[in-house]
Amino acid sequence: MSKFLSDNAAPIHPALWEAMRAADHADNPYDGDRLSAELDERFSDLFGRDCAALWVATGTAANCLALATMCQPHGGVVCHEEAHIEVDEGGAPGFYLHGAKLMLCPGEGAKLTPEGIAALIDPIRDDVHQVQPHAIAITQATEYGRSYATGELAALTDFARERGLGVHMDGARFANAAAFLGGSARDAAGAVDSLAFGFIKNGGMNAEAVVLFDPEQADLVRYRRKRAGHLQCKGRYLAAQILAMLEGDLWLANARHANNAAQDIATGCGDRLMHPVEANELFVRLTPAEREALRAQGFEFYDWGADAARFVTAWNTRDEDATALGKAIAAL
């Protein structure tokens, strides 16, 4: 079977197993170990500006802990109407943010724009009877595999500064966006205030990073992480995974492989593509009969509504499987 269900289904990269084995000795508990202490410096080097980085076990926790630093319980977070924090996190933002509201905004390809956000928030009266926006949350790459270019990010963060809003980036597939945009983590993040840097979809096991570009917010997140049950007593194994992914830009190499596989498939999709392929996801118009024909050939994927399917490539997708899928779609 050729699996294109999700990059979450991919195995752990061998380099991370080796890193965890190397970390398998006595060290200080929680985040007091040698490896966890390296994270701030390594991420600061990667992004070219001071930041603090904390490990957590899930992307949901990374998003919510970061957003809790910039949104009070009586406020709101502007996000796309199909954002992961709205559609796929089981109400976790409301739980972690103690009832703060998600303020849903439309946008092509699951992208937000300053104009779209302004249309949503400008009619809100500035009084205690209406929820006031405190932050904006964007996804890089988006839920439809689109990547925010440098200019788009700059427009959003400039708008946010003018309005006094924080900006958080859900980066579950941040590596894939960075690879598409040319390989610079700094460019792919822009001037956001916080980033949930995803590693699990890109070859990790159970480690994501909350990156705070205002290091003074780190202690607040540390307290919230403990209260939320995400302060693991053997945190060195999470830190080991993250450092192994950063070593030699493995995070970027893995993402480039997945992106290349997606582009290979895209060559066979033609006008069936619902969105440009700018990361490692493809959304393809397929009838139920066509989907079953592909499954009969051994391809696994998720249906996406009544007449479409989603295909996701990963760091370990074989070139021959991607080529075969592209040819199979072209032959329908």
C-alpha cells in the first residue's frame, strides 16, 4: 500500500532515535538538563534574533500556550474559519485561554489578509459589551497547503502592530513552507510574536517547540506549561529530538523531500488541483468512483468532502510511489 493519509503516519527519522539514545543517561529532570538549555541559543541562531524556545508534546499545546501569552480570557483571537485551532483542536483554545473567543475570518486558501481582518474587526464597538480582538493566529503552511510569502507576512504583522494585536503562527508544517519559500526560517516566520514550530509531522516522535520572539514571555509559558500538564519530567528526550532536527538542517532536508514528492504528484493532477501546491499537501477533485479506483490500486488517502481527496507526502515518501500516484491520477 502507498500511504498518503497524513505525514503524522510517517515513522520517526533514524537520526532522532540515535539522539534519544545518546540522551539516555542521568541528567537533571524536567527542563533543567543540558539539552533543554541549548534550545534558546539554537533557535536564536536559526531565526537571527533573540528568542526563547520550550518543548511540548503536541502542536495543540504549542498553539494554545503561545496564544495564552497574548490574549486575555475576555478577548478574542482572529483566525481563519478553517484554522486548525478552530476545526481540529477539540475546543482546546477555549480551555487554555479560559474562554477567550476565536473570531473567524474567511480567506482564499485558508490565508488571512489585512483587508479581511479589518472587515471582521472594524465593526466591533470599543466597549465592554463586545469581545475585543487581542491577537491574530495564522498557519504556515495553511490548512490548504498554501505558504505565506514574505510580503504577505509583512503586511499582516504591520497591520497587527498598527492595531495593537499580537501575532501567533501555527507552524505544524512550518518546515514545508520554509522549504517552498527558499529555505530561510527567518523569512518563513516574518515578524510574528510566537511560533509553534512543528517537528512531529516532519520526522519527529513527540516534540514540538514553542518559540517566543519576546524571551521575557518564556517564564509565563513555563508556568502555564506546568499547569497544563505538559512539563515532562524527562524533557531531555524531547529536547534531543528537536536538536537532532536542527542539526545540519535536517528539518529542512526532510521538508524538501516531502515537497518534491508532492510536486511530482501534482504533475499528474492538471486542473483537478483545488489549490496551488506550496508545501506537502494536495487537494484534488475526484469523484467517488475515481477515489475507489485509486484505492483499488493500493493508494491510501482521505476523502475531502463529496468530490475531492487530500494527499499528504512525508519525509519518507518514496519517489516511485509519488510518481505512480501522479500517473494513476493522470490516467483516470
